[in-house]
Amino acid sequence: MNKRILCLIVVLMMVFALVACTAPAPAASSAPAEGKKYKVAFLNPDQADDSQGFADKMFVKHAAEFNFEYQGVDAKADPAKQTQDVRNMIAQKVDVIFINPNDPVAVAPALKEAKDAGVLVGIFSSELSPENQQYRHWMVGANDYNGGKAAGEAFMKHFPDGAKIVEVGGQAGHDAQVKRHNGFMDAIKGSKIEILETQNCASWSTDDAMNIMADFIVKYGDKIQGIFCHWDYGFTGCIQAMKNAKMDFSKIFSIGVDGSAGGYDQVKAGEQTISLAQSFETMVIDSYTVATKALKGEKYEQQNFIPWVEFNTESIKTIDRPEW
């Protein structure tokens, strides 16, 4: 063989060997490269809702800490728009969708599309029904069943010999409404607490709650010893209905849920006995934390619950007023 050709073959063999030795190893997982800025979106059910407007503010506040490029999308309380919002985020190729569903059943097919397209789906605040949880990767929120249960236990503690109460529910069929009611009912089962009537609202509307409470006052009047309202700003409406009827609400044991600024003020003023509080800032931070683990291919919990905190006339002396 020609010496020149032989030398050329030897040189080529050495080059191939060098390339083989220095080629990068296959990635151990599909996790994005360190330092990549992930695109995330919070599909807000209704920016006008105080809690969700505040949640959006917290998503903005903490995005940079987690190296996220954030955008908020407002469904304006329209389930059809929120479904389209999900599909728009798929088209924009976001890495993560955080969503608080307006209608958890209606939006489920779109969430399945997102998950099938490789988008991480995190439910925020309100969980999907069990049969649809396969279409999300995780949820972060307060355990609304436990919130309702805590309310029921507080009523039994205050009324050991029983009492007649009314329940003003949240948005009919909403995950939080269903679980707060179920937790409450399970807690008082077998007790002497008598529910005169339960009625849910068409939406999380203060006016809806006020109208329902006005009807209760007409029907039951002074028989009402206690009120369980599913959210603090709903109880704001209950207070107004009692004021309109010139009812002495200071003698009524009342519980609202959420721990909003309205609930804080109402407890401080003696108009509301207890507010069971959830921190939406904690919820946002936990949502970002779980998302980061998922993006890195690390293990994470599928259901993540934050603790409830009780606002009462004593505890609020050491608690800062909420921003929402």
C-alpha cells in the first residue's frame, strides 16, 4: 500500500478516536439546561376577584427568584374564554400553565391537550374532580374540605348544647364550595347543630351572598344563631343584609373563609367572629417550587396543601392585615 495513503488512513483513525472521546454524553433526563428561563403562565379565573388579583401580583413578585418568564391571562369569569386561554398557551409553547379553573369540568379536555403537548399543568387553589386529575401534573392550594371541617368544629365548640344556623355557600359546583360544604357537614354530623337552610351563590359575588342572607332573615329572623359563609367577602354581603334589616349581628356567631383584608377588618370590628385564612403568597411560592422540581425532573408531590390560620379577635393582634 502506498505510504502516503497509509499515513492518511492512520491520521483519519486518530481524528475519529479523538472525536469519539470528546463527544458530549447523552442527557441523563429531559430536564432543561441549567439557567434556562422557563415560560410560565397563570390562567386567572377572574382578575377582578380580589384573591386572584392578589395571586397574580404574587406570581409577578416571585417569578425572577425562580428564573421564570411570567405572563398572566385573565379569563374574566368566562369558562369558554379560559378554555381558549389554555389552547393559546399551548400554541405559545409555554413550559408551565398554572390555572385556577372557572369550570373544572369544562376546561378538562383543554388541559388534556396541554399535557399531551408536553406542557406542565399545575392546578392553583382549586382542585379538579378525581376523574379529571389525570389531566394535571400537580395541584397547590388550601385543603377546602379541612377548612369546612374546621368551621364545623368551631361551631360545635361555641355551641356545645346546639344552635340553629344558616349556610351561605360559594359558587355552586365550584371545587371550593363543594369541599367547604362537605367538610362542614361531616364535622357537625351527629351534633346538635341544626342547619336551617343552605343556599349557594351563582358566583363568588358579595351581592349574591347579601340577597341570600336577606332571604334567610325574612324566613328565619331571630331563630338564626350562627352563620357559616364560604368566603369573607361573601360575609360582607351578609353583614349588609343584617344591617339593612336592623338585625343585631353582634350576637351571632359567624365564620367566613379565606383570611382576606375584608375578613380581617370584619373580625377586628367585631362584625365577624372568625376568618379561616389561607395565604395566596405561600400558595404561589409552593406552586413555583413544585414547578421547578418538575422541570428539573425531580420528584414532587401531586397534591400540596398549605395550612389554615384562624383570624379571631386575639390572633389578629399579632397578624399583619392581608393585602387582598
